[in-house]
Amino acid sequence: MGWMKSATYTIDRSADSTDLVDFPVLIKLDHTDATQAGIIALCQSAGQDIRFYDSLGVALSHEIDTWGTDCYIHVKLPSIPAGAVTTFYMYYGNPSCADGQNAADVWSNGFAAVYHMNDLTTSTIKDSLGVNDGAKKAANEPVEAAGSIGKAQSFDGSDDRITMPDFGLLIAGAWSIEGVISPNAVATAQTIYARRAGNDRVMVWIDGGYLRYETFNGTVFTTKGGAISVGVSAFAVTNNNNTLTLAINGNAVTETVGAATINSGATHLGSNATALYYPGLIDELRLSSVARSAEWIADTYKTLMTPATYAELGAIKDYRRITVSYDPNAPVSFAFRAKPFSQLMAERSGVYPAVWRRQ
């Protein structure tokens, strides 16, 4: 049996000047919208039948972040050109197919770890690459909670933290940290992400209502990014050979910094290891061994914070067959709408998922 329906999505970057390559786009299916609720209802119980294809019929890798009342799916588009509108398609409604996710490929473009903040167990969080799962201080410290993008981790601001492998990030070279947070307070010092060896440290933190970056290796260097408020914000910190960019909700501040020389150290989320505990939700965290561009940061903010307007849902196509019973002794007439022969052949040859079957 084939797929019953497809949904069309478009991304309008006609006003942009730089192409994006292998970019992860967030698709949200909102149960309060009748069309999207219909999509959810027609899918398998965990969205196993979801498939994505570009306008040429080439399969696109995807990962389901959360499948529930609302559903969140990350799709990697190999190219989103500037000065153009990009179209792609989601096929759904196949009750018998196997799960088609390929999370490792979605996050293949320089990502070292990706955390959607889903519990793997009550004591660990899942890395979508399947390599660098994070360990909580103890069971439910922090605790999984509802976030703005599926699940989040709720930090109590007292002693909750998550320890992760030493990625070697936040030092000289190229790296990026992107995420979505929802702090309960922003006036006092609190850590989002830190790498520490003894007193030496590099960290991304909040203090005095601003996103900040700090290194300490005998000498303290600290730089201030944009203002941050209580509530949901997307942030990014990138380093390109000591050119540092801090961004809050797409607004960036760039500064030249000195290189930190911490060769190794434990990596922490929500704490600098012993203090400066973060109060609030962390909803998404992505660590990369490349410096993301200004355009990448701006579009990541858009797709994470406003997914429905970044990738706009358009037409729904129905491929279901109609069975007609009739009296052979009575006159009957039928009207058929044909697909272009090239599309039928593409679908028949397996480039698209099978949506029709000869009887």
C-alpha cells in the first residue's frame, strides 16, 4: 500500500543573499489547526510513515523530535538558495510502512552533538547523533518538562546540572553553540554551558540581563552580547578563529577575543560545575565544530521560533483510490483527473514514494 496524501511546504528566501547548505528545518504540526490535525490523525501512532522529498523527488532525511498532541520534525534540506522560493513535500498516511527516520544524516553538517532535551532515561538526555548522551546530576535533576519545541529540561537554579563529554569546544579555532532557552530570571549570574578544568574555564552565561561569554586562564576575558529577557529566546555563540559572535533572537554582536588554552575539562549544562546554577527551561542545544554564518544563525532563529512562517504549509494532495459500485445494466459515466506521465513514472520507479497501484 502507498501513501495516501502529501503536504506542500515552501520557504521564501527571495530577500536573502546567501545560500544555506544542509540546513535543518523545523516542521511543527499544530493540533489546533484543522488541516494539521488531519495530518496527525492520518499518520501512524508515532509518525513512522512520514517521508520528505524535494521538488525533484529526492528523499530528504528527517528526525522526529516529539510526536504527540503537537508534533515536531527536523528535516535537512541540502540547499535553500537565496533569492528564491524552495518547495518540498511531506508524504504521510501509510499504515503499513516502517519508520523512515535518519537522525544521524539530519545532523551531519558539522554537528558534534544535538540535544532536543528529551529524556533518554530519567537520569540521562539523548544526543540525536547517538554518541554523546548527557548525564543528569541525579534522576530528574533536572526534570523533563513541556517546552516550546516538544520537550525541555527544567533546571531548579539550586543544584541541577547535566554533564556531557568533553567536546573540546569553546577554545581556539571554529565552533558554535545554538539553542533555545527560557530563563526564569536574568539579573543574576547563571550558566548555560561551561567547560572547566580546575579554576580555568570557558563559559556561556547570563548576567545583568545580557548573554555573555567568558574565558579564564590566569586572566579573565568577558564579552557582552545582546539583552535577554525572562521567557523563550533563541541564542547562538560562534567563534571563527577568535572572532566571536553572540546572538539573541537573531540580533548579533561580534568582537575579536583572545584564545583560551584549556586543553581538557568537564563540560556542564546549567552550571559551571559548582555554582552559577541556571533557573528555567533549556529546550534545545546544538554543538558544532564549525563557525555558523550570520545567515545560518538568522535562519535558525526563524525556523526554531516561528516554524509555521519559515516553512509555510500549502496544498494537500490526496492519492487515495475511490471504489465505485454500480449497476451494470444502468448507464454510468466517470470523470478522471490524470497526473503527468513523467510524475507517474517517477513515482512508479521509486523516486517518489508509491502513491498509486495498478489494479
